[in-house]
Amino acid sequence: MNLTEYAIKNKAVSYFILALLLVGGAASYFTIGQLEDPVFTVKKGGITTLYPGASAHEVELEVTDTIEKALQETPYIKHLYSFSRPGVSIIKIDVKEEYWADQLGQVWDELRKKVRDVTPELPPGAGKPDFGDDFSFVYGFVLGLTGEGFTYKELEEWADDLKKEFSLVKGVSRVELWGVQEKVIYIDVSEQQLSERGLTAENFIETLGTENMVVDAGHIDVQTERLRIAPTGEFRSPEEIGELFLHPRLPRLINEMMAPVTTDLQTSQSRRPTGAGDIRPETELIRIRDIARVSAGYRDPPFTYMRLDGQPALAIQIAAYDDVNVVEVGAAIQKRIDQLLPNIPIGLELTKIAWQSDLVTQAIDGFFMNLLGSVAIVLVVLAIPMGLRMGIIIGTGLVLTILGTFIVMSLMKIPFERMSLGALIIAMGMMVDNAIVVADGIQVRFNQGMDRIKAAIEAATKPAIPLLGATVIAVMAFYPIYASVTDAGEYCRTLFIVVAVSLLLSWVLALMLTPIQCLDMLPAARADESAAQKDPYDTKLFNGYKGLLEWCIRRRWLFMGVMIGLLVASIYGFGYVKQMFFPDASRNQLMVDFWFPEGTRLQEVMAQVETAEEKLMADERVETVSSYFGAGPPRFYLPVDPELPFNQNYAEIIVNTHDFKQIEGLIAEFEPWVKDQYPDIVTRVRKYGVGPADTWKFEWHITGPAEADIAVLREIGDKAMAILEAEPRAKEVKTSLMNRRQKFVPVYDQPRGRWAQVSREDIGFATRRA
């Protein structure tokens, strides 16, 4: 018994399946997660190691090279990049693309173990390597907090409070702050005050270090209890630091007591230098506040800084879990914001910089508009030549196929995202093919007077295998994407799965439900016997097509020549078609990058970028302008790699427009202005892309042997830059080995330093403090 025959003879079961598809599909829609992009792993990692005081060359030889050699012993690495800068080593890792999410965790563990094993080999003074492997983590919701008239400390305190509140929202996995400044305590004292009292900066460091140490003072037994001894003296405020006592004479007395004894020839009495035995602690102890000003502040210059619409700001970045409905999470966060706003002081502003749920909502709304449009087109197109009832049958089959696909997506934990929605839209035009073939065959047999049940079974059974073959062929056209082990394969794998499920399900429904619908909805054959003998294709439309086909067959050589000519013309014309694997994203945002010369102070970068901020804020198309200095912004969009930290010469502006359609016009006007306004720096105005993408479309790496002269590499790089800058098709050109930096070089005289008991470390400390 075939599938169609079983479905017709067991209508109750068939209609039960129909009801399950309707109810289960509608229910599954509300359980399917909703994301902007597919969940895929960014196979990039980074290792940052601080080595204060070391030159770039010393960092390269003593830190970067040691870690790189250890990492190269593993088989997982595709590419390894390193950036050695004065005081910091940054190593970027690209893992081979065949390691997907199920294996990547183990890969990171192995690489992290290699770094741990080599850490003891790093030189004294080098920090512990910081291994970062969560580049796949996306903060889809970014809020900017500004407050006119509020101090930075107050801004940070409110940001911390909001962070705690958002962490409690259901579906939120992580909340972080971006742009928080490092807190420091400043002790300002003049050199004259120090020399008058015989003090050095080491006195301050030694006193502060010993006084604020965590002290284990032990325990004491009191009857049946053991009490912990907790002495006072730790710092709780800057004022308490100012109350500390220093002993200025102690260092000088040690030197004086070590001085040689002199003899007075007249009195024959030995004596030491004056003051050697005159120690009066009660008169020599002085407080820090007596000679210095103690104040709390922030590190200057900062590592990173943020502005929003020209005001100092902090970013609150919020990430949702991978398996949740992002739209619901966004609604929950918005609800919490509405509840918190009455408690936030007037003047504090929360501004949306990136809001993932809005984009997902637009994408899903667009899909359902396509679905409604497709059903309407099916009804109209099929109703004209085949009748309204036939249109309803095919349209119902389309809706049932999509609902059935929802059920499978829910079971397989496939969320609504860019690729799965795209797959449904792609498959929508092919979902109706099987049902049209079966329904048309049934109607023809009905008109020929065949027994209705026999006609339904025959019309569905005869083309079943050819239809299955055509469906499988259509499905397998997408299989190479699924089989790819590259990043694009991981990103697009749901495209194949959803297309396969929907098309195969459409074939099953065409064999089971479409014949039953035709039996219940299509009218019986006409009573006159001539109708049964009439050819159903004896119409003007089919006769006209038959005449054209006969003409082409009789003149087949001419016809084939024309077809070959068209093929050649299409191949030639295809060379003028713009080609890209992934298009630009339909986000109402654009990025503006600024790379100033190496060594440029962050304050100077902030001052110069302010001109671009004012230009953008004055544009009516722009909604918000957020600027990030010293590093790239929070990763709120998976395909974009933010610039690494410790880039004091870097800035990026994120521009939000009112409408995506305004992006092209804004770029066309703003890009030439940026080039003219900042002629001496590297700038880049770009849109967001879709799918796995590198920051630069083309990269050329110039490498040499281990003993290669950096000057030679720089010379080759400059020649390559000159060639590319002269190429009109090259829009933005940048090299990772940027300009050389100037430096001051105090010349240390070792013999004199030894006699004076002044080491290189003493000089370094003095110049750093000054």
C-alpha cells in the first residue's frame, strides 16, 4: 500500500496529522529561538603579555618569540600573528577552520596549557600572559550612559548599579562595562620638600607597601572560642594615606654611620660625622600630608575612552544566551529600563547604540510579509488558469509545509536567524512544485471521468519517484555549503538543513494531504460524455506553445545555434556582474576608523576626532554618534573584529542613522570630507557586512628569516604601499608596520653610576616619576 492510498483510506489519521501540523507549527513558532546571525565560532584568539619598560625589540625576543615557539608545537594553528610594541606583546591566533564548536573548546585548552608551560621561561618583570578566546561572544545590546553635570565617578557608580540590574534580567548571560577608567591615588610632592627632609621616592613606596599589606595576625583562644586577630591600619580613603608617618633621617643616618671615622690630631679624639648619634624620632616623624597632596583620580592618559554625541560616556554591553529568543530578551531589558528610569537622576541619559532585537524583529516581520505575499501570489496565479479552489489547495499546502518546518526546527534547536530565514524564503518558491504537479494531474483525471479515488492515487503515485528525484536534486544543490569545513560552511549550515527539511516535507504532504484536499474540494466530472474524451490540453495557450515547440524542432540547428550564442553572451556578460559571497548588512550603522601615526598621544587623537564627531552630529540623517578611543568598540555584531587594545593612536566612530537607506548617501558625502580633513592619517569609512568577514578584503604578508633586518622589511613594505596607493582600484591601504617612533635616550655612565650607587633602575624610576 503506497503513501497516497494509505492517506486516502485513513482520512481520520490524515486529518489528525493536518491538525498536528497546524497546532504544532503554531506552537513551535513561539519556542524557536530568534537571533540575528547563526551561532558559529570565531576561530580567533589573542594573548596579551605586559613587559613594562622593555623596547619593542626586547619584547619580541624575550616574550613574543618564546610564546610563539610553544604555540607552533601544536597542530591546530592556521596562522599566527604577533605585534611587539614597547612594553606589550600581542599575539593573534587563527585556528584551522575544520575545528568547529564541538572541538574548539579542547583546542583552546591545549593552547592555553602550552602558554602556561612556557610562562616560567619569561624574563623577570614580564606579566602573566592573558589568554582571550571568547571572540565569539557577542554583546547584542549596547547602551551608552551619559550625564551632563555628573562627575565621572558618579557616572561609573550608576553604570555599576545598572549593570547589576540588567544581570538579573531573564535570558541575559553577561553584562560588562566598556570605557571604565583605571582608578589611581596621586601623591604630589615637590623635589625641594623631599631634599629638605632627606627623603626619596623610595621612602614613600616602602612605607605605603608595608602599611597596606594584608597581615595575618593569627588567632587567640578565649574560653570556648577562637578569635581572629585583625589589626587596624589598612587604607580606607586617600585621607588615611596622608596620615601615614615617614622617617626622613633614617636613609641618611645609615649612610653617615657607614662613613669612615676621622681623628682630630690636636685632641686625638675619634669622631663620626655630625648627627650620627643624634636620633630623635619624636621630632623627625612627619606625615605624608605635611609635605604632599594626596588625591584620588584616574589614570592619565587613559587606556581607552568613550564619547557619545560629544559627551564623556560609558557603554553597558549586554549579551544574551545562544538558545534564547533575542526579541523576548530585548523586550525584557526594555521593560527593566522603563522600571529603572524613574529612579535615575535627571540628567543621566541611556541611549541605545546597538539593539539586536530590533533587527531580528525586522527580519522575522519581513519573512512573514514574504510568506503572506507568496501565499497571495499562489492564490492569484493559480486561481486565474486553474480556479480558486486549486489556488486554495496549493496555498494550504505551502502554509502546512512551513508550519511542519517550524516543528522540525524547534526539535533540532535551529533558531530564526539570517540563514534559516533566508532558507525558508529560498525554498518557498519550490515548496509548491510537488503539490502543483499532483493537484494538476488529479484535476485532469477528474475531468476525464476517471474514478475519483483511483484518479487521486494514480496522479500522486505515478510522478512520486520523479518528483522525489527532482526534490533531492534541488536539496543537494545546497549540500556543498553544508559539507564545507570553512567558516562560511559553519555560518551557512542551517541554510541546507532548512531547505532540505522544507522541500522533503513538501513532497510528503503533496502525496498525503494534497490528494485528500482535491477529493474534498474539487468538483466531480461533468455529466456529458464528450467531456471525458476531450483532450485537457486542447486550449489556445497549449496549442500556441505546441506550435512554437514544433517550429523549434523543425529548425533545431538554427534554434541550437541561437541557444549557444545566448550561452556565450551570458558567459561574457557574467564578467560584468558584481560578485560577492556575502552582501552588506542592512544595518542603519556605519563605521569610521582612524589610525593616527604611531606614538600619537590619546589626548591628541581625541581632540582631532572631535571635528569629525561635530560634522556627523550636525547631519540630519544621523541619530547618534559614539566614539571609542584606544581600542575597538564592544563586539555587538559577530562578523566584525574590533581593533585590539593598547592602540593609543586608534579611534573608531559608530554612526547610527534613522534609516538604512540613508547610509549610501551619508558615506558618499562624508568619505571625501574625511580624506580632505585628515590627509596625513589612515581613515576608513565602511558598512557592516554579512557572514564571516575579515577587516581587510585583501592582505599581503611580507616575511623574512629570523635574522631579517626590520629596516629591509619596512623598505619592502613602503614600496608595496607606493604601488598600491598608485592603483586606482585600491581604496584603503594600510600596513601593520607603521611609522617609526621617536624616543629619548638617557646615556647611562656605568662607572660613575657604580661610584655614586645609582643604577639603571634608579634612573628609570626617576625619569618615570618626573
